[in-house]
Amino acid sequence: MTVNIRHLASSHRFETTVDGFTCELEYTLQGKVMTITHTGVPSEVGGRGIASELVRAAYEVARQEGWKVVPACSYARVWSERHPEYAGLRA
């Protein structure tokens, strides 16, 4: 599934809207370390890979910005373990 993910840098948030439901990833930023604190996808649109795309988008922004990532939320932690291609970005 392809979704249009927006990075709302001033709010430390990534989001997309699918079938009218807002899906989000929230993070904090300390220096050059992004800590992913929450990934949320409403059950009405769950199971479509949306959370995965949100986490991937966060890691890609971190790569572009030269940041390291701490996947503090449980979903982001499991996702990062399943995607070793992003291991070099982990703080």
C-alpha cells in the first residue's frame, strides 16, 4: 500500500490519512537523536502496512538529517529488528 506521509517537523510527528482516519508516528528530538515514542494506526485501517510505512519514513528522514534513532515504542522496536538495513541508524 502506498500512502502519502507528511513530516510535520515542528510538531515532531509523521502522519497520513487513510479512509478518513489519521495515522501517526510521534517522536522527540534531542540533538541528533530521534526517539520514536508512539506509532498509532486506528483498528479500522489496521493490517495494511501503514505503521510500517510511518516508521520507514521516520528512519529515512533520520538518514537524510544525519540523526540516530531510538525506537522506544514497541512497534518501532520490533520493526527495526525486522529491518536490519536500518541497523546503522540505531542509537
